[in-house]
Amino acid sequence: MTRGETSFSWDDAEKDLMEGIDTTVPHSARVWNYWLGGKDNYPVDQELGEQFREVFPGIVDLARTSRAFLARAVTRLAAEHGVRQFLDVGTGLPTLDNTHEVAQRAAPDARIVYVDNDPLVLAHARALLTSTPAGATAYIDADLHDPEAILEQAGRTLDLTRPVALIVVQILGHIPPENEDAEARGILRRLLDGLPPGSFLALNDSATTNQANVEATTKAYNESGAVPYHLRTPEQIRRLFECVETLPPGVVPIERWHPDTPPWGAEEEVGALGGVGRKP
């Protein structure tokens, strides 16, 4: 549905949701929003964000570089590959250059469906339901662990007989990388099974690095009360692309995936890998 087609009162829904949100415990979406320079966060989120930043100063660069990767991937998919439909799973809080804004700059008729199951994100979802007259946007309150429900609801806005770009950015870390990542890979496979050949996967996630403080800081973050986030090895992230044919330059550090400006010298990597692949 587009914003104009919404059948309930957003003001009442947002009020009810916001009243039920605990602002005394840090929230991963709000902390990420803080690192991105957003305003939808509270002192408890800012405090944790700064604590993390003191130990791992690169976290802000990671958040912003991940957002830049998303913008570059969506732009290329729309402008160079003719994609007109996007399914953004794990949306997070609205901020600068949301998927629909990027896609519709390149293709005003693009249709975008956002997916999240976080009450806080739902409370802010109205900001995601703007669209060009030629395109459409929708928000689905659904769980990543239920791909069939996601696809069923997405099909109300998207034509699932035509190619769709599946966007999965900085979300799979909420799934522990156990059993050789069978759960995360299974979720991706089930989502891609519901999309036709010629669809795409754009994915990035945080990786283990040689920085000794990163894993210790992540452990402290996970013990703060925020939704835990788990780092993957570079090889585990590459295996997430097993169902698609990866496009050049492959699965690489995200700041080196078609950078707007070539890196100067030996630029320090931000600790995330990503890429784009096409479903055969």
C-alpha cells in the first residue's frame, strides 16, 4: 500500500507504539541511528554509542560506509540493471538516503517494500511511506525468520513474477553464526526461492577483523541490553551469496565496492564485507 492508501490512523498507532517503548535500555536501531547522525535516539543510546566509539572509533565510519554502500548498490541496480522493485529486509529507523529515495531518484517508477518487526521502527514507518506518483512504497511488520510471510505480504505491492532486488544490509548479525550459518543461509535461500530469475541480492555485514578490540567491544555491546549482534568471518559472509552469481568486484570490503572516489593509498577498512549477486 502507498501512504495515501493507509487505512488506519498513523497518529494513534505511533502514539500507542511509542508509549510502549522502553527508553531506559539501549536499542540497537537507535544506537545505529545515533552513529548515522540521526535524531531518533535517547541518552541511553547515545551513552552506549559513545562507549563503543571510544573503544572502536571506526564504528561511525562503519555505519556511514554501510549506508553509502546501500545507496551505491540501489543506484546501480536501478540505473544499470533496470531493477524497478526492491525488498528491503531489516529496514531500521528512517534516516538519510532511505532505499526508496535512492531508487526513485534513479527510477521514479520504482516500487519499494520495507520489512522490519521492531515496534520502534514501525512507530517511525510513516517516514518510509512517501513515494513518487509513479512508484509505490509499503512497510511490512514481519519477522526475518518467516520468509514466506514476508513474500506473501510483499506480493501485495510488488509483482513477484518480475525481478526484485532483495536488500539485506547489517541485519544477519542478529542471527548467531552457528551450525555453519545454516539458519542465515536458509532464510536467504527461502527468500530468493520466492523471487524470479534475474532478481538480485545486495548484502553487507560486519566481519571479524585483526583489530583486537572489536570482538571485545562487540561482546560488551551485546551485554548492554541491546539486541545482540554477532560478527562473521569473511568466508562466512561470502557463503551467504551461495544462491546467486556474484557481480564484479565480488564480495569485498564495502568501501571498495564500486567506490564513488577511488581510495587514497592504503585506506583503513571499516570491518564489513558486501556485494551484489544475481539469481540465475
